[in-house]
Amino acid sequence: MADDAELELPRGVALAWGVAADPQRGPKREMSVEKIVDAAVELADAEGLGAVSMAAVAAKLGYTPMSLYRYVSAKDDLVLLMQERATGVPPHTLREVTGWRDRLRAIFQAQLTIYLQHPWMLDIPITGSPITPNSSGWMDATLDALSSTPLTEEERMAVTLLVTGHTRWYGTVLAAYSAVSRNSGLTPEQITVQEAAIFDSLITAEEFPALRRAVEAGVFLSEADPFTFGLERILDGIGAYTDALGSGKPHDPERAWQTLQDADVAGDKKVREARKEVRDAEKALRDALKLERIAVRDARDRLARHSSG
């Protein structure tokens, strides 16, 4: 562990861990970092992350912005503390779930619930690993879920990032649909029907044959949950990999050698030039397809005008 005397923590991280120096003075003793963060979270929950500013939080608490700066010196620090508060600690019930698959499913659902309760968290840019107590607690819980597997520590961390990333993506989609629903007054079901109709009107079998088949199969009206399906396939893959580790054959040596060869081939000048030509051709094809769409649309309009005349 690094020597604390030599490690200067960022102010927000130090506040999160409770090792930052307290302000020497400030308005009324009832002011605290905790109350500032609570007020900021309430604002974000009600109006979104964009509504949070030092001035808005100060007004909510009945103080001046300068009063807050004695406790939280920058908005970035405040946002980090808000994220930490909203994240919370992992439920103790997670450790009561047996089996790594069921434990990861439980963590997935618990994290998804947090995103739905505090969707503004998804608007916080990712600038690195959030090294805060609660975030560390969730990481620890996920790694612990994999402690009974033959995975290495690096592989357990990779799985942790995979599952949490999938959860964040699911939360982003659900939060976005919820926002559209609030702003438009449409129900999620109505939004789905509307989107399906747009796909049906724009996607042609000539230009997008595979996507058209999906449209005609009713994919965009299906009640199936693609993200839960994706999670289960992630878990299947992890299970297959751990089974292979148990059998002593986790890797395919021939495939690994082929990968190395592919990397060497990719560096060849002629290969690079050929691939550039492929990319240029693909761009030309996209441009041509765009012109075709315009031409087809114009032809349909002319035909419609001729028919109506």
C-alpha cells in the first residue's frame, strides 16, 4: 500500500473517504458536507444533473455559494460525492446468494435499480475508476461473487467490468425511454409502437435485407428483454470459460498462433493499402446507397403525383 505521507488524494476522493481536513470556519455549525451532498442529490433526482450548481444547492440550503466552497471546493468534487451517495453500499443480502451466476444476476439487478432511482448518474462522464468507498464496495462484492471460480484475479476484474458495463448500458436505455415518456406524454408501449412503425416505413429489403427480416419478424414489438438475454449469454460464456479452465484446456494454441500471425500480416504495407481501398470502397457504397434512397423516394413521389393527377 502506498505511503499516505507521500500520496496526496484529490479533494473529492479525500472527502469521500472522510480523510479531508475539516474547514476552519464557516456559517453556522449545522452546515456539513453531508447536508450539501444530500441537497444536491435531491436536486438531481428532481430536475436532473444539469440543475445542480453550487448556487442552486446553496439556495436550497439557505446559504450563499461561498459558504459551500468552504466545505466542497469544486463542483466536480460535489458531483463525485453525489455519485458516491447515490451508489450506496451493496445490500448485505447479496452475500447470502449462493452460486456465482445467481450472485452476479443479483448484483446486476441491484445496480440497475440504482440507475433507475438516480438516472442522472448516467450523465456523469467517466473520467477513470471511481476510487470511493461505496464504489469500491460494489467492486469488491462482484469480485467476491467470483471467488469460488478458477478465474485469475485479472479475469475476475475483467468479468466485473463486463457485467457492470452491461448494467450501465441497460440503465442508460431505460432512463432514456423514461425521459422520452415523461416529455412526450406517451407510455413506453406507445413509444415502442411508434418506433416500430418508423422502422417499418424506412427499412427496405433491398437496402437492409437482414434488418428488414427482423422488422417483419416483429422484433421491435417483442416483449422479450434483450438485455437480460445478453446478460445470460455473458454468464454462459463465463461458465464455458471456467469449465474449460477446469478441464485444463482454457485456450486454443493453434488459434493463439493464428492471432499472432494475423497481427504480423496486418502490419504488411500491401495489406494496409488493400484494407484502405476496402474502406474507401465501403464509403463509396454508402454514398451510392444514400443517392439511391433519394432517387427511390423522388420516384415514389413522382409516381404518387402522377397517380393522383
